Amino acid sequence: MEQPFDYIHALLNRQMALRAKIEGSPIAGEIEFSYGNDYYQEEVRSIGLAMIRDGLNDQGEQLILDFVKEHYPKHVDVELEWIKKMMRYLNAITDTFIDNLHAEGYRWLQGNVDLPNEHALFYPIFELNSASLQSFELGLNMVVDLTNPNEIENLRGWAYYR
């Protein structure tokens, strides 16, 4: 098990890389972050949930809540519910899970963070959406094509249905 410092260090590195990509994008000035639609929040969520899965329950939850308290203080209760749901309903990405997505007609997985990231959270989508298209414009790799074996071969992370 890693120590909390290791997770925080990884988070800070990912946030710096994210900032560089966003600031280097031609649409950088047009982006408005809001609760649940914030790339930095998603990085924090991914690391916080990884900490919880690895046994650092209090530290992981606190990491997520600290971010929300600072940036979206009216949504702390909503975030607590989100954390509980994620810990209950996350699915490991396995060959069987991918086969089930194919059978249900899903064509893409939308990730919450720039890939590769072993702590990414994905949700299946039938068609590319505005979040997918914005991530492409920013130069972020957040979408996985389920019809491309190369993209799903070593896919790591967790998935949930919205």
C-alpha cells in the first residue's frame, strides 16, 4: 500500500500536466468549470477513490471533500453521496465487462481524467457527447473506442453506469 504522500504527489503532478494542456489549448479561455464539470475535480476524485480502495478511507474521502469545500462549498453533501455511490457501484474493467458493453451497444467509454491513468473512472456512452468533444479540443485523451482492440487491450480503471 502506498502512503498518502505518494497519492498527493501523483495528484499534484497530474494537475500540473493538466494545467499545461488546458493553458496551451486555443479554447482555454472559454472553459467554465462547475461542480461535476471540472477537470481538476475529476483528478482529485480519481486519486481520492483510489486511496479509499487501497484502505486509506478517511484520507481519500477528506482529499475529495477538501477540494469540494474550497471550490464548490454548496455541494459537499452531494459529493458525500457521490463518494458512497462510487464505492458501491464501481465495476472493474475486465474482458467480460467490455463484452457486456459491446452486447448492450455501447461504442465508447468516457473517462474522467487524461489517460493513461490506472485510477480513471469511466462511463459507457453510445455516441460522443459535448464532454468528449471538449476533451479532444483540449488535447486530453479521455475517450476509449470500444471497437478498437488496441485501446481496450490494457485498459485500467473503473467503470460505472450514469
